[in-house]
Amino acid sequence: MTAMPLTARGAVAATSLVTPAAELTAVRGDGPWPVEASDQAVAWDEGVITYVGPADGLVEFDPEWFEGCTIAPGFVDCHTHLPFAGWRADEFEARLSGVSYRELHGEGGIYRSARMLAEASDDEVLAFCRSLVQEMADHGTTALELKTGYGLSVEAELRQARLARRLAEEAPQTCSVTLLACHAVPEGMERADWVRAVCDELIPEAVREGLVDAVDVYVEDIAFSLDDLREVARCASQVGLPLRCHADQLGPSGAAEAAVALDALSADHLNHVSAAGISALGAAPATVAVLLPTSTLFLRSTPPDVRALIDAGAAVAIATDFNPGTSPVLSMPEAIATACSLYGLRPLEALAAATENASAALGLAPERGTLAPGRPADLVVLDGDAFRMVPYRPGHNPVVRTFVDGERVGGR
């Protein structure tokens, strides 16, 4: 993990403030959901919040006042595929013409992004990604995940992990780096041989160099099996790395249930999660159900039964799945709007999903994702006098200010 130095001091006040409860690690099931309060202020010193409450109760600070605006925790984008090195808009157009994701997977998709990354220099990759990370800050993202998965050889995956770590060190946000070596089977290799190389060579070296904070496995019939997931989880646990899982995206695989059984931080996608998977996530003490609504929209996939997940007691998070093929969306407000309109989340459920619960999916909770004294001053000021204005206006960037550890890093 990387973060800004704690040097900032300041305060903001606005017409409204909304935050999940600070005493929770994640909001589960029926809540308690965040509540909104009027005429509130937040103050911080050395990057740490010292006051959250009525604006007229703030002393020793002269807050910047934002009339008609809302203060909220900064957004946590807990599933992205940065760094990458170019776009795949032609694949988007091909899907609109009837070509399926599965059909593109062979010659395009992950393999194509791997070729693009291999052809770009380190400086070219970092220059391309820096502007994207800043754009994410301008859209209110204060913490995010970076992933490998476009390397597809031991050395190329290590190279991408090193690039991700460099990007994390330069980014204005707090960043976590995930090793997604089991994203696709490298061309010319057997799946079992690649899993063995990941466990015997890649994970140990990535840990030795201090490059990654977690591992991830794409469980799907075109990718990796439940047995592969268990083997990678076993190897990762031996070196202290937590597990994440791409689960049940293209069809029911049992990955959500397996992720819970393996104490994974998260099970992500879940478009085709089974009733058993929903029950497992509802009873899971730690595994967050990460929803990726803009990916569902771009792929025109079946939405998951989000209400069933919430009713079962699951901790539900939202992320962008920002990648060049299936979700070229880096805006968390857009992901929130899509989650509400496409998945049926209510605005304050979406707020918890995009802040505290997303932070839990990255292992950052309870430090980040809420506004409370003693927590890092990661917050956004949003135009509109209630949080419901964010999902109500898709396509609009509502972010007026973004602060990470009290430093202004984005906004208008």
C-alpha cells in the first residue's frame, strides 16, 4: 500500500454530509445504512480527521463553505485492471455486431492487452496511466486497486507488477496492487504448468520484491478452475497474501462459495452467482461481494440478483472494473449511477458499497471509507444537496473537491 504524507490541515463545510457508520468494518444486509445530516463540517490536521459534526460547532478552523453541496467519504475503486497500455474500442464495436466475449477471448481480449503492454516501454505505460489515475481522482476516487494479468509470463507479470508499484508510488491516491497472474493461460502452455509457475516462481518473487498486496484468480471455464483457485490460495497464504476472486461472471461455477470457504477478501462480478453462493456470501464473516455494473452494461450481461445478496446479509461493494476491453469506465459516480439504475441499489446503499464496503474488499477497512475522528481525511465534496443526486445524474461528474489524507488531489 502507498499513501500521501500526512501533512495537511484544513476544513470544509457543506449543506449536507453523509457517511457510513465508523464503528463498522462493512455494512451488511439491511444496514445500518448511512444517514445524511444538514449543515455539517469536517476538519483535519496532519491528514487525520479531527472533527465531524455541525458546522456551527467547529472551532479553531475557518472551513471552506460549499453551499448546496454534500460531503461524503472518498470513493474506493476496489477492482480495476490498471496498468494497461491502450484501448480496444474495435472489440466494443464487434460485440455490438454480435461477436461474443467468448469469441473475442481467443485472439483479442486479455491476450491482445498483453501484446499491447509488451510492445510499450515502461515510460510509455506510466505516461498513459498517470493521466487516467488523475482523472479518477477528479471523479472522487481516493483509493484504488491496481492489477497485473496482462503479462502472461513470469517475467512479464513481474514487469507489470513493478509498473503497478511505481504507479502506486506516484499516484495521489492510496493504492493496493493485486497479482492476477491467473487471468488467462499463456499461449503455448498447459494450464497446470502455468499454475505451477505462478505458485513456485511468480508469487515468491513478487513477495520478495514487495510488489503485491493480494492475489486474484479468474475462475471461469475459459480461464481457471476451482482447484486452481485453491492451489493459488494455498501458496499465497504461505507468504501472507490475501485472496481475491473473479467469480461467476459468465456462468455459475461455484467460485463464490469457494471464495468464502477460502476466506477471500472478495468475490467479484457475480452475474451468475448461484443460490448457494448467495447464501455463502450472506453468511461470510469477511468476503465482500464486489459488483461491477459498468462491465455488465458494456457486455450486456445478466445482472446479478443484488437484492437477494443484500437480503441474505452480504456486504456488497461497487467498483468500475476499469479495463480497455469490457469496462473502459474510470468514474465511480458513473459506476454508482449504473448500480442504482441497472442493479436496483438505493442511493445510500450505493454510497456504502462505494466507500466502506469497497475499502473492506481491499483490506483497507476500517481506516478508510468513512468520515470519523482519527481516520484519514479522504473525502469528496459533491455538487447537489443530497447524495441521491449522484445516481440521479448519470454522465455528470459531481465532484467539486477530492481530498486524500487532507491534501486536495482532484475536483474542479
